[in-house]
Amino acid sequence: MQLEYSCFYSIMDIKVAKRTERFGGTTCVYWQAGKCNRNPCRFLHGESPLPSTPYHDARRPNTAYRYSRRPHLSENTSKSNSKTVLIRKSADKEDGTSVAKSSQKPSPVICKYWTNGNCVHGERCRNLHSWFYGDGFSTLAKLQGHKKVITGIALPVGSDKLYSGSTDGTVRIWDCHTGQSANLINLGAVVSSLISEGPWIFVGVRNAVKAWNIQTASEFTLDGPKGQVLAMVVGNDTLFAAAENGIISAWRGSSSSEATTPFELVASLTGHTKAVVCLAVGGKMLFSGSKDQSMKVWDLDTLQCKMTLNEHIDVVTSLICWDHYLLSSSSDCTIKIWVATEEGTLKVTYTHREENDVVSLFGMTNAEEKPILFVSCIDNSVRMYELPSFSERGRIFAKREVRSMVLGPGGLFFTGDGTGLLKVWKWLEEPKMASS
């Protein structure tokens, strides 16, 4: 499919970051954190009569920056140390800043004070002042409109429209030429999943799946699921929808001329004891992951369960099939790589551990045709690993965790986070490097 994305393709200029250091209000922020070492201090050691910018909880240890015993920095002294440096990390134009490579390598953690607009350390801050770091990719656009978690993103084949669903009860249709919201569909119910297959858009809501044909503008409701439809996938000409009650409903095209919908409910796959939250199709198998901590493998032809896998010790949050491998993630902070054995079973060949719960997985190749695994964690970051080495290639940060990721044409990919922000990204032909 040839997609015009002129509004998405505006690669950010790379520049030297020059930030002035400032204090929010008139109250001493060091005093608020219990760290002021000046007596007398030019700032107030008391509550400001004006509304103050919120700072971090002073009761928590500060892991973002280690304060040294030195005089406070003011706006008059912040102009020093603004020398020209070599820029290697990409700038995120949406906030007008860039990341400078200083003599001291910054930690791969986004500065919480910078995200709130009150970091006083500028380019001397040890943490990142950017919504991502890493070479070879860039932010192209941010699409704002949803008010809550984005639970699904779809770019149908042959369409110039991007679809997104959210727990705010809406589906937004974005024009890929302008980057604007072309249409808003208010379903009045939480949208918990959204996928596309051919001309069809499938939207998971409570107790049903909404099916829209974008070519004929027809709409159907598929009944059968009980509770929220948390995940969907298409395989072997069958639509599978995983519900809150642990049952997976399966529909195929209806051959009856008297049918009210073009889909027929052909099976209900039972076996999980709690909600099924993720699905994947690979080869002739359907894979399901559940809050009951198990994974099940189903035969796509017979729709029978072939095996149950119990290697995870918490909710199985995401599944992807990649070549001959199955990858699974869990709230137990692990990612497991599975391969088929000669006996016809699946076994774990490698376990990767994260520091935080893993929310979702996504895989694609970069501009160099290298496989990159995206790992979204509950700490609001997405780690990017090159496989099979699991060497880190970069990170993406968000104000809330990224729960939706999908591939687009021409090196594009999309992410949707818990605030309702949908971002458009693109792999670059060559890593950006500039000096000034």
C-alpha cells in the first residue's frame, strides 16, 4: 500500500540545547526537598503565597540527581557552560529541546522534573531531556484527541485513514494527509481492543464486537462474548475475540443467505479460568495468554486446545509470533522465547528479565533490516532491543505506559499511551549526526 504521509514526515532539526535554569515560584525548592545548605538563602523557606509548581515527594530518595554541596544556581549564572557540543541523539521537536552529548554520559532515564517543566539543571542534568533516545528513528507527529488509554491502532490496507480506539469510549479516524481527526465515533462504551483485517475494522466493547466495513460503510454487531473484549486476532479466516470471562469466541464468514450478519459464531474456546488478555496466531496455531498466568495453544483447524504452558508466574500480558519463535511477556517482569521441540511441544530457550512489569510487545525490522523488539513496561518506557542479542538500541518515554503499538508502511510505526496520545515514528535511512 502506498500511503501519503506528508504531515507525518517532518524530520526534526538537530540542534544544541541551551536551557536557562529557573526556579518555580519564590519558595526554595532545595528547602522543600530538605536539602538547602544556604543560610541565609535568597529564596523563601516557607510556602509561597502564589500557586507553586508541584515537585517530587521530598520523603522519597532522589534517584534522578545527586545534589552536591554547592551554592544554588540562579538565572544569572545559568548561561555558563553553554558551549558548543557534538549532538548525536535525536531531538524531539514537539517540546523544542534536544539532547546534548556531554562529557558525562547521561543515565537512560527521562528527567521527571523536565517533564513537569521545572528542571533547574539544564544541559548539566544527568537524566534525559527528551521523549526518546537512540539513533536511527525519529518522531514525526503526535495526534491528540483521545482522553484516556489508547487500546488499539489500525491502518487498513488500501486506506489513507488511521483508526484508534480508547477507553474514553471513542474511535477516532485520522486523515493521513493532514494528520487531523477526520471523524469521531462515540460508542458510549469502553473500547478495549481494535484491529483491522482487509476492509474490516473490528472494535471490542463489552459483550460484543463491532464490525465495520470501510468499503461498503456497513456495520454489524457480533454477539457472544461475556464481559469486556480484551484482545482480538484473525487467523485461518477466523476472527477470535478474547473476553473477560476467559472464553475466546470464534467467527467465520456466514454462508447463509438469510443471515443478518456476514459472520457466524462457530465456536467458544474454553479452558482459561480468568480473563484472556492477549492473542497471537502463528502457523496453524492460536496462542492465548490469561490472567490465570497460563498460555494455551489451540489448533486453528479443529479449534481444540493442544497444550497449556505454565512458565509465567503472573499475568501473561502479550504474545507475538516471529519467524519460528513465540515471544511472551508477563507482569512477572520477564519475556520468554519459545521454540517447538521434536516432540511437538513448546519449550523456553531464553528468559529476558526487566526491572518492571512488561505491558506489551511489538516487533519489526529497522532501516538496516535488523529485528527490533519493542518492550513496553509499566514504568512508562518502551525499550528497543536488537535480536537475538537483546542489546538495547534505544528507548521511548511517555507520561503513561504505552499499551498499543502497530506497524505502518515505509518504516512508519505508531504508539498509543495511557494519556490518549498517539505518536507517529519513522526509522531513518541513516542515524542522524550533526555538529555546530
